[in-house]
Amino acid sequence: MLRVAVVGSGPSGVYTAQSLVEQDPEVCVDVLDRLPCPFGLVRYGVAPDHEKIKSLQRNLRTVLEHERVRFLGGVEVGAGGVSVARLRELYHGVVYCVGAAADRHLGIPGEELPGSWSATEFVSWYSAHPDAPGDDFLRGVRSAVVIGVGNVAVDVTRILARGAAELSPTDMPQAALTALAASGVREVCTVGRRGPSQARFTTKELRELGGLPDTEVVVDEAELAADPAYGDPSELPAAQRRNVEVLRGWAAAPPRGARRRIRLRFFLRPVALLPGDEGRVGAVRFERTAPDGHGGVTGAGRFEEVEAQLVLRSVGYRGVPLEGLPFAPERGTVPQLAGRVLREGAAAPGEYVAGWVKRGPTGVIGTNRPCAKETVTSLLADAPGLVRRQVPADPLPLLRAAGAEPVGWAGWLAIERAEAELGASLGRGVVKLPDWETLLAAAGRAGLGT
């Protein structure tokens, strides 16, 4: 019987487990995760007001409840946990689906100032990730700048502009809801260094900004017109063309005098974060850019400053090395061929990758399906050789001996019950538990093991 460990319970890990049990009628899969909760970025990265996308958890949980799939949360792999080498001894094959956990930096002066954060840190806070930083995001903030024009940038812009009435029905943790409800943010400026035809947000996400209560979206017609494709967007791909049309409509709309304002800016490149009161960030200095004729931009030598007591950068992700696995730092991925991990150019028997750590931070949630399937095809092709090596009939006692305290599916169900009880006590729906202590205490009521 083939025994496989999948490290990571986000979409790529769950789709890998699903593909394994669908293609091999006898394989047994343990899905390991550092956190006591499954679902990865579907739980901790999708905005709380995007219920349709979050409902994907129902499909993922069906896989984790399969009779030949076992969820083992709270299992650290790598430094400080179960080593890659030890995991390889316990299973015929190991598939690493650990994502891309690091944020790209701007690399400009002042980026380290208090009040300057990655968008991922902000998302982790309002999504109740147990490793999220504290509640200091919104203190004294009147104006915020979001650097980047992808869907994550639009998400954090929308959350900053939402009121308590719209966020209370979500599973947002109570501390974040309270802070956002009391927020003094009145203007959010979301900035891209290139033009609207090159923005990465989807039209659906973009349009949501225009439907926020007591909020108006302001777009500068002159910045749109600087895009060579703006005058005749008919040659653009459909998604970009729709984006331009939405932006054009906002640029033509008269001011409404709403309580909050979202400004969408283009052709501005951040060059420095400037200090304000109490040594916190107070403004962002931008350089005007212009198209270079080759799909990029060049600096125009003209500068402006935009007030901001909160700056969120949303300029991409990078994978981080996992101790014991090879790593290509220039790409932020594990070297691989069709999902097989490459060590010194040769396939390492029994070691595989899927998801962002395999291909880089590209694609949408559904992109992980074919990615996982390719990796599983390679693993099952290798299976006749892999099963010749004897492994434990049940690795769980040996994982515990290696220092892990796994939270099984019963523990996760106990966490779900505790979140429902918390929400009921607050007069809300389900409310996420926000920290390690409360999560593990809830899981412990069912017993940490499986």
C-alpha cells in the first residue's frame, strides 16, 4: 500500500490528495499542516466578505473527510519540527505544497517605518491568522496608500472602506471588526506604477469598489489617457478592456461628496516613505512614470507626495526555503521537473512539489488542479519503485516521537464548534478564533490526536 504525506492543506495540497485517492484505489494520504486549521489561503487569504469563494471550503473538506485521507494539523515540517529527512523515512512519497509565504519588498527608503506593512500582514490580521501581527494597523490613520493593482490590493482597499454593518455578518475576528468600525480612514489611494490596461485586478473585484455604501471612487482621466491603449481599447484582451471601461465611467462621473473616497492612481512609482507624527509613516513620495514603448515604464523625473498614515504594499509573493529541500532563490521555488524535486539536477526519489512552491505565485485557485494532477501523475508513475521501501504502517506515533502534537479532524471540528459558539455569544455568525492559544484550547477539547 502506497503511503503519501502531503505537506500543506491549502488548495494545492487538498487537490493533490484528491488526485491521489481518485487515481489509486489503495493509497493512504496524510495531509500535514503547520496550523491546526485546514484550507490554507481559502481560510486565511480570501477576504471575509467574499462568501462565494470562501464556500470552496465545503469542496475541500469533502476531500479531507475521505476514508483514505487523514488531516494532521499542528505539524511543523523543517526547522524546529519534523525534518524533511525524517518525513521521507515515514512515507513512500512526500509532496510539498507549502505555497509562497514571503512578501516582496519595495526596496525604498522608509519602508521600515511604523505604519508600513505588507498587504499580507493586514489580510492575516483581519482573517485571524494565528501568526498575524497586533492591532496597530489603524491607530491615528486618516489616509491610507495601497501600492499595487492586483486583486489583493483591491481586497484590502475594499476592507478599509467598508463599515461595520457590512463586515459584522462575516467571520472576521471581533478585534479586527471593532478596529475597522472605529476607523478614521476617509481616503484610500490605490496606486500602480503602470497603466490601467496592465493592472492585474479582475473586473469583478474592481466593480465591487463602486458598490460600497457612502464611498465614491475617483479616477483621474489624464492618468488613464497616458496609457497608449486607453484611446482605443478594442485591441486589448476582454478582461483588460472591461477594466478600462469601468475606470472610464468613474473618471467621467461627477463628485458625490461621499464620506469615504477611494482614489485609483496610475503611472506612479514609489521612491520613498516619509516620516510623519511620532516617527510613523506620514506620506509616500512617488515619481511619475511614462510608458517606455516595450510594455514597461520609465521615470519622468516629476515627483509628488501623497499623505498616508498607513501604507500597504501588495507587489507580489515569494517562496521561502524549507530546510532540507533544495531551493532556487532567483525564482523562489523548489527545482523540479513535472513535480519531481530535483537535487543537483537529478530527480530525488519520493520527493515532489505542487502549487506555488512548484510554479511560483501565479494563477487562481483552480490553477492548482492541473498542477497537482501533473505531480500526482509523476508520483504514481514512480510508485512501483517507491513501495519497495518499507515504511511504518502508521506514521502517527513516530510523528509524535519527533515532537509533533497533531490536531486531527476531530480537533478541527471542535475549533469550528467553538467559532460558532463565539459568534453566537457576540450576536454574529461564525467568528474566527484569532490566536494559537484559543485554537489549541478548542482543539484540545476533542483531544489533539485523530
